[in-house]
Amino acid sequence: MADVQSWLANDNYISPSLIYSDSSLSLSSSSTTTRTAPSLCADSSFSSISSSSSASTYYTYQTAAKPSASHFCISSTKATAAHISCLAVHGGLLYAATIKGINVFNPANLALVETFGSGSGWAKSIAFTDGKIFTAHQDCKIRVWTPPSISPKLKHRQISTLPTLKDRFLNCLSAKNYVKVRRNKWRLLIQHADAVSGLAVDADRGELYSISWDKSFKTWKTTSDMQCVDSVNSAHSDAVNAVAVSGGTVYTGSADGKIKVWRATSDGRNRNLSATLAKHRSSVNALAVRPDGAGLVSGGGDGVILVWERRDGGGEGEDMDFFVACCLKGHKGAVLSLVCVGDLVISGSSDGRVRIWKYGKGFGYRGFCVAVMEGHCKPVKSVVAVEDEGLDGQGFSVISGSIDGEIRVWKVVISDHYSD
């Protein structure tokens, strides 16, 4: 932290005009930098799932004075396996889901702490709740692990696979519990028939939500029995790529270009479709719920980020009506990951860049790109943010992971002053 304060005192802020530019940027390095950031590689293409849907809405992109932001890369490392699918921070550890399991790092210095799940296939997503870790995999399964704090050997240990053996046995006795997935191939309704692409947890309801390339969306209890309590097998007309939850409302984004909003029925056991948002011209690859709970942010295969807000009052019995409050454009490739920090949006893209955006009612619903972080040579598949203590909420760290296995930690400071 002393390095950060010294760096700020020397007025080494990157010019906001430079930050917004798409030209290459020079990154200021602190004393903890492990190696110099390479220049952006020429080959940063990424083939996302195509979508046949289109939207007739025409967007206009506004420009105005931008808040200032400063950033520098403080460390980087390579995961033991290429293609990072998801990053998550929990219990003071950084988890990286890769093609060969899950790597666990110390986020302070990116030292490798442990590798687990190496025999479980390609890990796609990670979620945490009730002293358990849930991981989604390419082999259509969800695996459950205990973290080191409650494991007798101080290592991550697998305790179950979803659906559980008990759940499969109870459902296999009735023909109505099966669904046809292809010719002469049947599966239980509670089983995914393709890669499980995402997970989200609602701790208040004790529920886990899983999505899959099989177009389905399922709800699981996170209690001891971990039972599948609901399955929507045709949630979308194409692969489901993203899921987010807030206040009991679940949002799913798909390669069909649509975002669907699901609310619980009166008995709380099932999910009903409450709204369909169809403003993206391409596949929806990423979703993030805004911290105030008033809406969400979505990222598409066309590089566009949409900020959604609700027109209705948000009551339990009210219909949900969303509108596009802000449109953020700047990425040269598909948006693959999103995270919200206050009124900031952080995005990772197939163009190899991480961008930080600021938006809100105070700017007349206009959005600005306040920082562009370059250095990754391949598409950035996941970003997470960790708040830094001692900077009065103005500073935080961004951790980004790309499909070549590289992980970078960036220090970011947002200024309250605005540039003309």
C-alpha cells in the first residue's frame, strides 16, 4: 500500500485521453511487478457461438467529459493448464477454472497453492455457498467440494456430484422424469445433456442455478441433500452462456441473443418466465447484476455492453419491465466477462483488453470508458474485482484471466475529479 500511496503522490496518473485511446498504452509498474506486460498479440480472434437473431433497435453512443482513472499491472503468472474459463475469489484465495481442473493461487503474489479436480475434465464455472464449492464441467456434471478450512487434510476434497446418486434413483422410477435428447437417447430431466456452462448461487434462498449448452436451466438446493427442485429444459432456443441472480430473480443469457428473467412461483418451487430482453444483435456471453439491484449489465458477441434498468417499482407481485439505460461500445471483439463495482463496469473481451466503464444517472445515463488495460495476448475470458483497503473506496484490484492461461493483477485508482 505504501507503494501505491508513493505512486499517487508522484502524480503518475495516466492521462484520461490516453486511457480512452485504442492505441497501445504504457503501464506504470510498482516494485511488485513480476514481469513486463507484453504487447497485444495480433491474433486475438475468438469464435463465439453464433446467433441468428437480430434486433432492429438503433443505438447512439454519446461522448462527454470522463472521470479519470489510473492503473498498472503489479503481477502476472501462468496457470498450470491453458484456457482459463472462470476466475473467482473466496476465502482469501484465487480460484482459476481451467481445461485440466482448478488452480488455487495466493492473490497477493499469485503463488500456486493447490491444484484439484485434475481428473474431472474441463472446468467451466465456480460458485461458493454453505461451506461448499460447486464447479461446473464440460462432461455435463456439477461437482461439490469442501474447502481447506473444513477438510481434515487441509486440501479441497470432492464430496458429491450433481445430480446425486439418491436423486437419480428417486427419479429413474418414473417414465415422466425422462427427456429425449437425441435419437434413441434419453436422459433424466434432472441431468444436463451438454456442458454445464455457468453457475450462480442465491444464498438467501439456499439455491444453486446451473445453465448448459443443452439450452436448459436447473435449480438445486444447496442443503445436505442437494436435490434438483426445478428444471426448465427449453429455457432458450440456443446454448445458454451466462447466468446471474439477485433478490430471488434469475437472469439467463443465450446464444439466441436473448436475456430471460425468471421469478419463483408462489410456492417457491418452480421458476416462471417474467420477461424477455431482446436488444442484443448477437449472442449474449456475459451477465452481471448491478450492486443496487435495480438492473443488470449484459455483454454480447458484437462487443456491445448494455446497462438495463427497471421501469416498474420492483415489487414482488409486479410485472418486470426493463429498458436499456446506457450502451457502452469500445471493444473490438466479443465481450466475454463482466463484473460490477459500484457504478463501474469491468469487461473482458476477445480483443485481449480489459476496459473499465463508468455510468449512472448523474451522467444523464451516459457511459464512459475510463481505463483500457492491455497486455493479454489472447481473449480475456474472466475478470474479478477485489476492493483494496485504505483508499477510501476509490481503489481496487482487477484480476483477469485469458484463454492462454495467463493471469494478471491490476491496481486501479479512480479519481473523483473529472477531465474536460
